[in-house]
Amino acid sequence: MADEHPTAAETDDLRGRLTEAREARDAAESAVAETGEESVVAAADAYRKATRLLDRYEDSAVGSGDFQAYVEFQDKFLGLVEDLPEDLPHREAFEAAAERLDRRRLRERDFEGAREDLESAAAAVERLDRRREAREELSAARRDAKLRRKDIDARIEELRRLSELGEADVDAPVERLRDPVETYNDAVTDEFRAYKRNLSAYEVLTTIEATEWYPLVDYQTPPRDLRAFVRESPDADEPVPKLLEFADYTGSKLDHYAEDPAALQTAVAVHRTYLERLDAGPLRVSFPPPSAETLRRRADELVSVLDRFADEETVARLREVRALTRLDDYDRLRTAARARTELTDDELDRLRSGAVETDLRELREAREKLTAELAED
């Protein structure tokens, strides 16, 4: 329903749809209530039963062909009309149809005439149908309005972010943040690569498994059968690249290199993609960096992980990154870095022209009006 960027004008149209749907629902409910819910439902039920009987017996009960069908139809149709409440809306229509059909021999035109007699009673069905359709349309309009409000909320947040970045000092010396982050990232990337290449698969995967205790170090937990392999197989003393090389060997060749070839093939070959993609990505710090509080907490978790394999120099570089959060102008430098990285030329133009602030104001007003409209019921 909603475009990628909802507008205030489109939201006004949706409010109009809500209003119209609510008015249609109220009118349809009033039409039923005017006669009485119970009476309208009873009349509609009687009309449906009567027309079903006409449809079912029209071919078999006409003429002199099937006398049993004729008798059965007469009994059911006339019995239906006799049992109707005296105060049923349009009861005279049913009585007229019954009188037309109460004869020794029925013809096709008698059935046609009976249907014409019942046309006025169809109003009861139409009233219920209109009410059902009006309720469904109002429900659909409300659903669409709530979805539109979610779209507006997302767009407001996006515009708010742009507005915040638009206030950034784009000439700020962001290299004060970037240089320490890049220095640390390069160091941890090289060190993890060497760790994976030179240390045993057991040590590497045990380290990765331990990151479960550190939610801000986002490694995917090793699969269960791979964890069992590195704990139980003597072949897990080999580095990960060597195990991947062994997994490509034929069975007879692998027998010469692996103590448990079957376990190696099962665990390593199946999870080749996981092992190949295992890198320092979750240990790196993003740039622009996160908020000061998040970076401090993440750095603390990263130190705990790096202590398992990294040298003191890499840990020291991480501590330098953590120390950035104590800068008085950390937020200013971070916002400037975000502005340089995240803003497109078009967004910069819209910020300079004031279009972002205008859209933000109009969407907030549109959201407030839409919320008020939704609160009507």
C-alpha cells in the first residue's frame, strides 16, 4: 500500500478512506437496526431457504414428470412459509410466492413468478451483505492505516537521522577516530588469520565457542557435530586449513594422514563453508564507530576474547580505541564521520534546502492526525 517514502498527502487520502468507511459502516448498521437485527436475520434466512428450494426443484417438479419431487417441493416450500413468524419483514412476499406455487401442476413460469414475488424480501439479504462489506472495508482501511503509520514512523526516524547528521561539522578531524580504529582492525585481522593458520582447530573453535558469553562479539557458534569433533578427535590438533585440505583427499589417501578419516570427512567436509568463512570480522570495530557507551562495552568484551590468542600490542591498540570514548568531542567526531560516510549528495542537497525539515514537520503532523482518526472507534 505505502510507497517507499510515505507523504503527508497520501496519508490525508487514507484518512479520508477511513472516514468514508466508518460512515458507510454506521449507515449499514443503522439500516439493520431500524428493522431489528433478529428480524432482518430471520428474513434473510427465510429468503435464502426459499430460493434454494426453487433452484433445487425447478427442473424436477414442473410438468407431470416427477410427481414425488412435486409433492416434496410443495411440502417443503409451503411448510417453510407457514412456519414464518407473523411479524417477519416482507412476510407477504413469501405468502404471495406460496400462493402462486400452491397448485396441482407447476410450470416454469410459476417458478419465475415466485422469484419475482420474493424480490422484496431480498432486501434483508442485501442489508446484511452491505453491513458485512462495510465492516470488512473499515477493517481493511484500519489495517492499511496502521501499516501506513509504521511506514511514517520509519521515515520520521530516517529524516530525524538525516537532520542530526546535517548538523555535523563535516570539517572535523575524523582521522582522530579513524586512524586508531583502522590500526586496531588491521592488527586483529592479521593476528586472527595467523591464529587460524597456525594453531590447532581445537584451540580456534574453542575460542569461537567461548564468545557465546560475549553478546557484542557476534560469532556464529560452531555447529554441534563440529564442536564434538574438535573435542574428541586427535585430528583436531591440526590447524583449520590443514583439515580443509585433508577433507579434499580421497578415502585411501586420507587414511595415511588422519587417525579418524570418517569423523574428519563427516564433520569438516560438511561444514567447509563455516570453516572457510571464519575470520576476524566480529573482532573488528566498525567505522564510523558506535556510541561511546556501546564501544566501551564492546571493547571490554573484545579484550576478554583477545586475551585468549592475541599479543599485547594488539590488545594495547584495542585499548587505544576504547580510550577514544573519553574524548570530550567524541560525539562530535563520530557524527562528522557518520555524515561523511552515510549521507548521499542528494541527501546533502535536501538538507541544505530545508526539504528534510519540511518533510519531517509534515509527516509528524500527518501521523498525529492519522492516530486521531484511528482512535475514533
